[in-house]
Amino acid sequence: MTKVSMTVNGVAVSGDVEGRTLLSGFLRDHLNLTGTHIGCDTAQCGACVVHVNGEAVKSCNMLALEADGADVGTIEGQAAEDGTLSAIQQAFQDHHGLQCGFCTPGMVMSTAALLKENPRPTEGEIRKYLEGNLCRCTGYHNIVKAIMAASGQDVSSIAAE
Amino acid sequence: MPKDSGIGASSKRREDVRFLTGAGNYTDDINVHGQAYVHFLRSDIAHGRISNIDTSAAEGMPGVVKIFTGKDFEGVGGMPCGWEITDRHGAPMQEPPHPILAQGKVRHVGDPIAAVVADSLEQARDAAEAIEVDIEELPAVMDMKAAAQDGATLIHDDLKNNICYDWHLGEEDNDKVNEVFANAAHVTTLDLINNRLVANPMEPRVAVAEYSRGTEDYTLYTTSQNPHVIRLLMCAFVLGLPEHKVRVVAPDVGGGFGTKIFHYAEEAFCTFAAKACNRPLKWTASRSEAFMSDAQGRDHVSTVELALDADNNFTGLRTNTYANLGAYLSTFSSSVPTWLHGTLMAGNYKTPVIQVNVKAMFTNTVPVDAYRGAGRPEATYQLERVIDKAARELGVDPIALRRQNFITQFPYDTPVALTYDTGDYNGTMDKLEAAADLAGFAARRAESEANGKLRGLGVNCYIEACGIAPSNIVGMLGARAGLYDAATVRVNATGSISVMVGAHSHGQGHETAFPQVVADMIGIDESMVEIVHGDTSKIPFGMGTYGSRSLAVCGSAMVKATEKIIDKAKKIAAHLLEASEADIELKDGQFSVAGTDKSVAWGDVTLTAYVPHNFPLEVEPGLEETAFYDPANFTFPAGAYACEVEVDPETGQVTIEAFTAADDFGNIVNPMIVDGQVHGGIGQGIGQALLENCAYDENGQLLSASFMDYAMPRADDLPFYGVDHSSQTPCTHNPLGVKGCGEAGAIGSPPAVVNAVLDALNAGGKAVDHIDMPMSPSRVWAAMNG
């Protein structure tokens, strides 16, 4: 066991982990931050996306020890302290951008990273950016629409919500 | 104006807040103090005889609590099949045992051989690697037609062959069918494969089980679409446990699509072993494990023949299908190629003579069962593909050929056992033609051609039998379960309402849509109504969510129970208002006496029900009612879909340029949610048509066992969809007039995509009759250059 320390959603945390413990496992099992989901074992689905030092990272693809000293953000830290949803979260609700909710934390975290680097992405840029995030429920229609809306674009001409 | 609340409003989903903030409670989020972890050692051989299992080295490894093999389950029941099919000769299907852990033989890659329980998951995995298993490998039975031959290697030694059943529906007289085809002016024949798929809900399956020696109670948390079904099957058929001592909870479930209907061995194992180990146990499937243990979908090989007269009227349809059931019978597997498939072969058309023949086969593959649509996509695909081929052969417009043969009078008795209650197929096609701007297709094709691309338009119809199902009918057809549902409406003293429902929401938005109905009936705010689901200790005995049944069946039970509530509340209101019950009207949450200004509010009546000081003596206190609802018939959602593709003639790459759906779902409670259900179904249907394929090699090795190998549709594979739900013929036999919308997209879309690609190729001068799904660039290119 090795001690690992990091900041998660602004709070300093630490724990003893095995060398093979993944960041996703540390978040879920040690910190009980179960909003980060595990949907695959090949780093394909993106349900586990978190932010590490401001970058979107698949937390199943990183050892907890690699995040030692890092500033980590998870889905639990996206809403305001009083519970008000972020603009991205609110757009997902407004435009029915989620159904079962399992891929949703990763989608929200990826979207936040996308909009940071490209504040007004086109439909094509959004679809391309989401290649690392799988959703089985929505057919992506309302996810793409929600992201366009979250970035301040008029989505009224896009078919039904 | 769209409504802003109640039935017909696109109310935002209340469940979204917890899902968007990481506060969902999925099964893998549940941890029980003191839990140990389960890891299954699974066969990496498709077919073989187990000669020895040596667990001695593994048992001494750190953290190991106990190791189980098939020996520990001798005398314990196996996994049951919930539907007995009677074959064409009147004999019951062959029904082999399906043990919790392999007994004597392994029959597919992924078949569980042993299970290790250890203090940590890592220790359980490490110990499993130290188990020595000797397997005498046998030839893998993979090809369905070869498996049906006399002398084929037997998968189940005690069965007479590998055929589960040889079944038929419709016209029994072969001579009569032959005569129809002999007299036809034109016959179109098509061989096609409905490719095997993996449902792949994003949440893998999980089971957490605990047992209390103090109370002798079991609790199983599991990723299920129907917790009561799991409890019944596990208690009555597998473990022999008293139902009242077993609580099954399906909390937030991350998608199902059918594959979480079934009772799985891992659930029974964890429940059994939690007692044996006296420890809470947790098992979480990895995605690779899901690929080799979740029931898979489709996998039909068919020949379909359509007979037409000289005026292009359909005169006969004959299909012969080999349906792959995999190595064992999953819970509802036997019903999929039969009653959920053969019965839909009339489609939207008045074909007078139909004969359906199905041989259901055992093979050394993962069991196959219901996946979104379940039999109905396979029927729709055959029918809508052969019609399109016939139109091309005859040189007629494929839409006109369909319209000419549409059923237009309702109710309509099909030759394959169903009675369609209502529909308007021409009206729905009109909606499609407008919504998809089919009039503008020629111009769009010209533009594509100018860019060096081939453009194609594919159109098809579908019908499905949903609202599953009338118990008396399915009982006659072999179902070993009733298919009613149930709801309890509990009104609290202050007027808020908890509705306990048998349906389970795993993405469908019941927590939002169901309260819209109850609130609308009473005239109160939706926020005063809450749905409770997924916990057998809280809800009445309902059958869960599948077959697009939740609102049509459970919703109907909820309406019936709410009607009982309103009836009783009117009695109380009449007493308070000193009026006759017959004169009491309920509107906007106020009970009033007709023709007067006397009224009492909903909240005052509910408070009186629980503080019954001034109360009618003949009425019981309280305000809580339960209703069970058994549907009188199936519901029949129907629609017409259009797909436009571009094909790159250099590479065979297909891109979806437009996809439009016109569906008739009857009445709609929440249009936003219904549209979302259709989007998701279309996404899966396009996935089947272009990308997805569950592939095995000839030795039974699963080649597509991860998201690296199985091509799930990604955002940039799919377009925005157009959906039109304004064609509405309400269901005639349930109180809401609803039909169900969950599966339509997946049923209606694959033939549209294939028809579109073939239209593009033929328009480009390539005479191609058929390409099997998934239409990968290499397959399309080969067809163009073959």
C-alpha cells in the first residue's frame, strides 16, 4: 500500500492504495464518489471521465498514484454549492440529453472540457469530440443538441426535444 | 399551444437532477458492511467435457473465503425458461437443464465453471487464476443448419438433437401455400441474415446479496428491469426460497434494452452463497464478462418469399427461419422467434395467406433472448426487405406498392393470430412523406451525384405488438407467467401521493411521466405525485418493464387505482358538502356540488380521510387503493420510416444523411420522452444496419468481446433525426389510449437503412439485390464490385 494525496472537487483527500488501484477505483471505493461510472474495461466508453489538472481524463485509464498531487474534478463538483445545476447540466435536463443516466457524468465532464477549449462548437465538432463517450439510450440527438444549447447556440430549428 | 403540465406536456424529467449530479444510486454504488467479492471463472472453451477441477491451490490464497463449483449446486434448481413452445407436431420444446455453475460440460465461452469469494475483488481474481480446470474439448456447434443435421455433435447429451423446436404459424396446408405461389404472377425470394447483436446497456450487470441469520431474510440488489419476476423465478424454480423472506431491489438501472429482463445465474449464485458464506456478497460484471454472459439478441437466418398477383396485390408470404438460441434457454428466449416474431409477419399488409416456419437451434454460443424489439425487428426486416426487392423487380414505386397493400379496415384479423384494433397506415405514410420532404429527394440526389456520391432513399413501414400482454392469451401460447401489472396509489393526509408501480424505469422517465397522469386526473400539481418502483418490499406484484408495456399496462393499473381513489374521495367530499355523491364533480383539485358554489379542496378531503372525525360511517378511513390490470389485447404501434444515405463509390462507406420517423403511438403523455425513446431506438437500429456484429469464429471463440471489437454507434456515426408523432389513432382497449413507444425505433429502422443503400447502388447502376448487415464499407464495396 502506498499513500496517495490529491485535491478532489476542492477538498484535500488522501488514502492508501495498491499500485494497481485505478483513479476510478480510488474515487468510487475510497472516496465514495460513485458518480464516476465504470462502463467498460478498455477505456472506450467514457462513463468515467473526470478532470485532472483541468484536462478530461478517463479515470479508468490512470492509476491513482499517477494522480498524486493533482487537482481532480468529478461530476459531484459540477453543480453550485446550493445545488444549482451548471449551465451544461441544466441544458442536458432542458433538452432531454439523458435517459438512464449512466453515461451522463462522463458526458457532462467531457462537455465541460470541450466548451473550455471550444466555446461554440459546431454539430460536427461536438460529434467528433464525443467519440470517446458512448451512450446507448439517446442516439446522441439530444446530447448534441444540449451541448449546442449549453454553448449559447439557438437549437430551436433542430427537430424535437 | 403545447400543454405545460399533465397529460400531453413535455415536463422536464425530475430524475435527471440526481443523474446529472452523480447522485444516482446504481447497484454498483451499493456497498454492504463486511461484503466479500465474487469472481466467476468462465470457460474459454466453447464446448467441452470437464474432467477435473482442482481448487486446492486457490483455496489457500490470501483473502479467499470459499470457492464454489458445480458440485455445490447438485440438487439446486437450474435457470428456468419462462415460455414453453409447442412444436408443429404438438410436442413440447426440448428444454435442457441450465445449471448455475457448469455441471460436467461447458457449452459456450463464458459459461461459469467456478466462483471465488474473497475479501477483495483482486484476491478473488488472483485465486481464480490458480484454479486448475481440465476440459476435454469437443467440436463447437456453430452453424445452425449444420447443427440441425442428423449426426451433428450434441450440445446437450440428453436431448435427441440440437433443435429446441420446429414451429410453425399461419397456414398449415403446404399444398395450399404452394398453390398460392404457383398461381402468383410474380414471386420475390430473399435470403437474409439478421445479425447477432449485444444489447450493451452502459451499466454492466451487478448483484449484491445479503442474508441475515437473525431474521432469515435475504436481500438481493440487482440490475433488473423486473424485480418481482426475478424474485419469483429465483425463489420458486432455482433456490426454493420462501418469497416473503426475499427482497429484490432494482435501484437506478443504467439501461436494459431487454437484456436485464432475464434471471441470471449470477443473481441466484450471490443469493445462495451469501447464506453459505454468511457474508454479504458483491459481483460486478466487467464489460468483457457482459459480452460473454449477457443474453444476446437477433441471430436469425431466413428465407422469405412474397407472392403477388398481376395487379401487384400481395397474395402469399412464406418464411423459413433458423433462430439461434445459444447454448441454453434464457428466460424468455423461446418466445422471441415464435410468438413475438411469427405473429408480426402480416406487417401492415392484407396478405391473405401467410406461413411462418421456425427452427430454433442450440449452438455453442452465449444464450440469445429478447433485445429491444425482440422478434419484431426480425419480422419487420424480412417483410420490408422482400417488399422492397419486389418493387425493384417489378419496377414500381416502393411506397405505392406498400400503400396498395395496406390494411385499411379495423379491427383486422391477421392470418397469424393477431387482431389489430386500430391504425391509419396511409395517414402515417402521409406524415412521413411530408416530414421527410420526399418530394425534394430528387434534387438532393442530384446534389450528391454532383459531389461524386451515390444517394439512396429507403422507406419502410413497421407494426409491433406491444403492451405485453393479455395473460389468458399468452397462457394458451405457453407463457409460464401472467403479464398483467399493478399499481398502488397511496394518498397521504396532506394530499401528496405516492404511487407504487410494478413497472421499472431504467431510462424511460416513468418518475416524470407517470405522475403527469395521476396529477392530471385529480387536477393537482405534478410535484405532489411521486412514483416508487424497483423494490419488492415496497411495490405491488407487477411484472416490470419490457415489450413497450409500462404505460399501456402498468399505467392502466395506475389509472384504475386512481379512479378508485377519486370514487372514494367523492364519497368523503359528498359527506363534507352534505350533498349526494352523484352530484360531486372533481376539477382542478376541487370537489364541488354540481350547479352550486359549494366546494371542498382535495387537501381537505385527504386530511379528512386520515382524521375521520366528520366522516361517513359506511366508508373506511384512509385513502389507498391498488389495482391490477390485465390487458384485453396487445397494442399495435405502427409507423413509416425514411432513411437517406450517401455511399462513397470509391470506398463503400455509407453515411446517414437524414433519418425521419413517423410513428402512431396513439395518445402521448410526454412528447419529449417519447421522441427520446424513438431517437434511441433509431440509434440502435442504425447501429445494427451499419456497425454492430457479434462475431464468433468456427471454434466458438467470441471475436467481439469488448468495445474495441464490437462497433457501438458513436456520436459521429449518427445524424439528427426527424420525428413526427402527430399520426395518432388511440388504442381502443386501454384507458389512456396509449400504445407504447420504447421499441419502435429499433424495429423500424434497419430495413430503411438497407433499402436506402440498395437504392443508392441501383441508382448508380449497380444491380445489387441484397447486402447483409452490418453494411460495412468492405461489404458494400464488395457488393458494388462483385
